[in-house]
Amino acid sequence: MRRLAPLLLALTLCPLAHADEAGAARALEQARSNPWLLRQFMATFPKGGDLHNHLDGSIYAENIIGWASADGKCVDPASGQISFPPCDTARPLMKDYAADSARYSQLVDAYSVRNYERGSKSGHDQTFVTFGRFIPGTLGREGDMLREATNRRGAENTVYLELLQSWGMDKARAIAAAEAGAFRADRPTSDWAHHPALQRIVADTRAELDRIEKRWRELAHCNQANAEPGCGVALRYLAQVIRTFPPEQVNAQIALAFLLVKADPRYVGLNLVAPEDDPGTLRHYKEQMSVIGRLSKLYPEVKVTLHAGEFGFGLVPPEDFKDHIRQALDVAGARRIGHGEAIGLETGAFDTLREMAKRGVMVEINLTSNAIVHDLKGDQHPFLLYRQFGVPTALSADDEGVFRIDLTNEYQRAAATYPKLSYRDFKQLSRNALHYGFVEGQALLADTGSGRFVASCTGERTGAEPKTARCRDFLSTHTKARLQWDLEARFARFESQVH
Ligand SMILES: [Zn+2]
């Protein structure tokens, strides 16, 4: 205990006002001796962003049960499946069923991976089966969901959040299902872009988003003295296409995603989600990449990040994991890759890694998710391989409610698992999570490793007001630069307190 006591004092009491990076680096090394010190260190460590966070998966089971109870929804005791009223004896009211604490506990397990090791299901199957069970409990509670997702990031000292959500996608699928052939891959993509029904969905989804954000801001008391921490998080969205539906329905969703990003500045990009190892995804992966590539030619300003190479060895035949990341880069033009676990299994992986480093394609690393879903841990994970080749990486939460984690946990896990990662490496990981975000505007940083500013703000001191009109103008013009300025100020504050 003798060794730990000075650090504990430093974490809480140090009154010094000057930033001391070397001192913070020493504090990190000391904190590594004990998981709870490390947790405390990483909880307040400034985080640039979270670029891979599914809104549905970010919700903790306890809140879903609470909302379903208050909203009069029903639950199937055998599976935990939530459904809409009227309820009956086979599907009693959630309010009544969950009143018993043993049943309540079973439901928490059913909507997450809590205790999954004790059951018969793999982490992969348990993770993916939860969504269908609990999503009906979240419908109508989208404002509450934003509140939960943003508050957790705000409380963890995070500047920026890119949330993946699928609002409107069910309607796009319904159109494709009703109009056979309209969204076949051999049809011109410009027809899809001007499809009147898709245009209507864009307008409806934007109006729905207005209502959801308004509800969130009311719940969280944003712009009031008692504003919750989530109000201070810069929030943008990625339109999330569910890739496991029939091809024409996937194509209609992809077209809607492009149109949403084009129409509404709150949407900054798109992504494809749901199991990549699903037989339907494997069959149509090539077509999905090609459709994105073709729509990107029509809308080159729309940014794309893709779940790709989300495999462990043996999950699918070798032919299926040999080039998914490569296709996402070359055919779909992805600017970021989510997971990328299978990079070491791909044909010509070293060329791909060099190409990613050259193009600045960042990988969204989800350590806990990969450990649970694919049992990929420690040296088996390609995190360090990406870093070795100079490919930018950042840490993200993925489905924090389902995995029962938060973003702090991912920083803590990285520090404990990879002892060679230094304090400066963590600063770079944190900066990358904002620098490679799709938020509008130019970047403040010329280099995320050193934190060097671009010419407009050269010579400025972090943590202070910008001295020159040129830098002030630059920051007021470019949102991304302004958020990065804020992150550097948070580092200065953190380093003045923890050493
Ligand atoms: Zn994901």
C-alpha cells in the first residue's frame, strides 16, 4: 500500500496548474500496478471520441426492463422476448413479471452477455440473439436512449460521439419488398437516388430525428443549470444498414443511408452492420461492396466506414475471410474499418496494411467485443499488428450495454493487456478517435502522435485562449478543429492534476 498512497493523493488533490505530460506518464505506469487505480486513471483521462457505438447495443438491460414495464409491454418468460400489448397469460406484462427479483435477474442475463460463460451459448450467439429480444422494449424510447448513450460518454470525459442507428431503415426495406426488381443491383443507382418513396422516408426520418433529439434534450435538461453530462458531448450519426436482409432490401437501405447523409448534416456517414458471417452476408458481400462503391461515385462527399473482417479463425471457410477488408477498401472505398480482426488471415495482408497506413484508413478497435464474440484476446488480436504497420487505430465501445462495459473499460483493458502502450500512445489513440471522426470541418492537428497544430494555429498554447486572429478564425470555421482544441485543453487540465 505504501507505493499506492501517493498516487491516490495525486489523483484527487494535486492543486498544481501546469500541464506535466511526463508526470501523467509516470502516474499511468504506477496505476498499472492495480486494476482499480488504472480504472480511476482511465475514467478521467480525456477521450477524443467513440467512433463505433451502436445505439441499440449501448443500452443496459436494466433500462430496457424499466421502459418496457412503464410502457405496458409484454414479455415471453421462456426467451425474454419483449412484445407489444395486449399481453396474455403466455406473455404477461413486463411490469408484473419483472417484479420478482430472480426473474428480473434472468432477464438482465437474457438481454446481455452477463453470465454467458455459465450457459450453453457461445459469446457470438448470445451477443447476436439479444438484440431481437430487447429491441421492442426500446421502441418509443429513442430520446431516453440518446440520453443514456451520451451521458455515459460525457461522464467519461469524451468530446465526440458518432452513434450508429437505423431509423428509417425498416421503411426502406418495406419499399424494396413491395416493389420487386426496383432495387436489383443491375438497376442504375441514380434511379434509387430519385425514388420518390425513399425521398419521403428521408424527410420523415429527419423530422423523427428532430423529435427524438428534442425529447433527449428535455430529459437531460440541456441548456439549463442542471444539464446532464451528455449535453456537452458533440453528437453525430452514422446511418446503419442491416446487411443480413435479402439483397434488394439491403440495397434500398444503402441508398437511403446515402440520401440521409446527403440531406442532413447530423448524419456524417454510413456503415453496414449485423453478423458478417451470416450465410446471406457471405453470399452477397461482394454485391454490397459494389453497390456502396457505385453510390459513392454518385455522392463522393458521403463518407463510409465498414464492419469488415469481423471474424476469428474457423468461424467461416478460409475462402470467405481472404479479402473482406481489401474489398471494403478497394471496392466500397471505406475510409475506416470496424473491427478488422481477420486482417492477418487475408491474402496479401501486408500490402493491405501498408496501403491502409498510406491512405490513413483508421481501424475502430473493439477489444472486449472481440474477446467475447470471437474469443480473440491479447497477442491473438491484430491491434498491435495494425500499429506496427503505422495504421491509425482508436478504441471504441461497440455494444457497451450488451457487453456490460464502457469506454473507460476499453482504455483500461488496452493498458493492462499491452504494457508497451505508453501514455503518449494513449493520447494518440484518444486523438485518433476524433481526428478520424467524420465530423465536419478541417482538422487542427497535423500529427496525432505529437499533437502538432496545422499552420493556422502554429505556436498557440493548449489550454489557453488562442492568441492570433488567424487561429481564432480557423477554430470558428471548422467544428472538428474546435473539438480538437477542446480535447487538447482537457489533456492540459488532466496533466496538471494527475502526476
Ligand atoms: Zn459494431
